[in-house]
Amino acid sequence: MNGARAPEPTDAVRPSLATVLRSWGWIGCVGFGGPPTHIRMLRELCVNRRRWLTAVEFEDAVAACNLLPGPASTQLAIFCAWRVRGRLGALVGGLAFIVPGLIVILALAGLFLAQDPPRWVLGAGAGAGAAVAAVAVHAAADLLPPSWRRARDVGRARLARWVGYVLAGVLAAATVGPWVVLVLLACGVVELTARLPRENRPTAMLAAPMMATGASAGVLAAVAWVAFKVGALSYGGGFVIIPLMQADAVDRYHWMTDGQFLNAVALGQITPGPVVQTVAVVGYAAAGLTGGLLASAVAFAPSFLLILAGARHFDRLRANAGARAFLDGAGPAAIGAIAGSAVSLARALSQPWQFCVLAGAAILILGLRRGVVPTLLAAAGAGVLLTAVGLPLPG
């Protein structure tokens, strides 16, 4: 990277807003499988098929989005739309990417969180919810190898710190869930501090997101605060924020039971679009449709603001040694936190048969390498069958 500012798209190469709406909306409708699917589909659209971006520009955009807090694949979708159609395109493309999944997940939330849902719905939710701990381990396992290779190539000291960051993330997510984000930020600061003396040029520390301490004025204010933490502090993906969300939604505010929270995580995985949509189910449980819409709007607002305000400077961010060092500390800790979230998710299971479903899901997704969506659907089907033959539903 030469540190030059990325050029804003010119009218000569700009697609129409209708094209952006249609193209990004299609990804939002069929993008099952989370960030890997979204990145693959965006690359196919913007690089291979339409040639709006070069391969190098796209890979640099992926790297820059991974340096930012918040859902990286959502930020990538917004950035790509900005790159091909400017700020208005970023708004249209980002909303087209987010809204289809939001509609689906809120409709499903209304079904799963109804006052008296059918028994088969409860069984499906209990089965799918039982499998999400295996999905968390799978997500972490996919992220570990490239992170390990980067650390190994640098040297033993860096490798030792990498192991420490991963373990810190695992322990934080498994034991002090509400504070996991502070642990990630601390790991980033430690790595930045460790590397400062060896850098050839001055670096600036990334500004840590401010954490408000005032009490909530009401349920909607509490929903907004929880959603803000999800959208602004989720380094490494949606699973990182799960322990914090679980602590707020289940333990602190009592908006959901453990079983309902597992349903929310499962719904976030099996619906199209970004998996951070899980927070919309939390908001729905707290304050109905208004809460769900508010939670989604607040959770995704930081992503839009970061791209609209900073997209021009992504090249410089990518080349900044301080930003790179911070992510090299926070990134491994985030991977550990994703793995550690499996502990809190598994602890939320209450029926013996759910542990059997979890074991089967682990075999499918980790041993047989089946996809996330088929695994969760299979677990949901198992839940329907097992509860239909008389096994008890979670309390």
C-alpha cells in the first residue's frame, strides 16, 4: 500500500442506484451462511462480474473493514456500495443488504417468542438452540489458522503473545461475559505497546469506544444501549458479543430466558444477511416490533457512520502500523472469545437430549464439515421429532 487516498467513483463508472439496490438486495436475500458467504458474493459481484473494483482494491477493503469495530461483512457491503456509487449508494446498498434479513428475523421472532407458540415451534427452537455452541466453535476454528500463521511468521515473542491473547479471550467469554469487550481492547493495547519501540515511524493508538455509565431511562434506552455495544464493540464478528448480549438480555434485564436467547442466536445464523441481526430478536423480546427495529437501527448505525466518514482514508488505515498492531492483539483475543462463547451457550441448555443434539451438531459441522445453515436446520428437525415423541421442552 502506498498510503494514497482511495479515489471516489466517477460518474463514468457508476451504476445506477437501482442497480445497487437490486444487486445488494439480492445478497441480503440469499446470503445465508454469514460473513464468508457475504464476502464471496460481494467479490463475485464487484470484482469478477461487474469489475467495479480490482481484486487488490477488494482485498484491501476486506483488510480495512477487519480493522474496524463492528460487523465486518456489513461494513464491507457498505464500503463496496460507497466505492461504486458514493455516499448515497452506500446508504442504499447498506440498507438493501440489511433489511431483507431484518424482515425475516423479526417475523421469526414473532413466531418463536409468541405467548403460546405451537409445540413444534418450541421443539425446533430448542433443537436449533442446542447446536449454536458447536457453531461458535466452528466459527473460531475457521479463523484460527490464518491468525496462527501470521503470528508464527513474525517470531517466538509474537507467537507467545498470540497464545496469551487467545486464552484471554476464551477465559473472558466463558467467565466474565459482560466485560469481554474490555479484554479485547486491552489485548489490542498490549500488542500496540509491545511493538511501539520497534516501529520506524510514530503511530497513533486507536481510540477505544467510549462506554457510557449512566443508568437507562427506560426499556427502549436499555435496548439502544445493548444494541450500540453490539454494533460498536464487536471486534471479530457477532459471536464475540454473545456473552455480553446474553448477560444483558437474560441476566440483567430479564427480557428473555436462556432458551429464548439460544433461539435468537440460531435465528441470526439461519436467516440471510448479517448475523448481528440477532440483536433484533433481543430488542423484539424487550419491546416488541419497536424494540426490534430500534435495536437493528442502533446496532448498524456505527457501521454506516464509520464508512461514510472514513472510507476515503481506508488506505491510510490499512497501512497504519498502530492500527495493524492493535488488531494483531484484539484479533486473536476475539477468536478466543468466539470459542469461549460456546461455554456460556452450552451452559444455557437444560435438557439432556439437547446435549445429544449438540454432540450431533458438532459431528456434522466440525467432523463432516457440513454448512452452518444445514446443521442448524437438522438440529431444529431433531428437536421437533424428539419433543413430538414426548421428550420435555426446556423450561
